[in-house]
Amino acid sequence: WKNLWKCTFYGSGMAFKRQIWEMAQPTPAHDLIAHDWWIGEVAEMVGKVQFIPEPWYIYRRHDNNVTPLEKSKRPLSIKIKARLEMLLAIISFQLKRL
């Protein structure tokens, strides 16, 4: 539930087994669901996710980054829609596993 509220998965800092990648395919066809968010959610549903607190690399931000330096300025309605789309994708994933 925590990652539905605020995603803590960032592709540049993720490592996962091929099995997770294969289970996460295809990524839900929603513009608001990022692939790293989806892979992280799948990993949480089928296995154990571990966050490593110490940094393993230097993450450099600059003015030309794809993601903004400041907090998201997306409207609340879009943020809610993204979370609802993710919730529906999670439910669909779980139903297929039954």
C-alpha cells in the first residue's frame, strides 16, 4: 500500500531477478504507470523486496533531466488517476495468478 501512496521504486537504483522481469511483462498500457513502479509492485506481490539504505552510486541531477528537480507539479486528479490505474493493474495481475 505504501507504494500506491508514494512510489519508492526508481529504475536507476533497482536490481531484480529475470523471473520478476518476465512476470512483469507486459507493462500495463497506461500512460500514467511507469515501468519501474510496475516492476517494483510485481516484485512486492510475488516475492520479497529489500531496500538497501546505503548509497551504491552517485545520482547526479542536472537541468536536462527527464524527471524534474522539484516535486511533481501534476494535478491531484492525475495523481489519483495514476494510483487507481495501478490498483486496477495490481488486481488484474493477482486475478491472473489465481
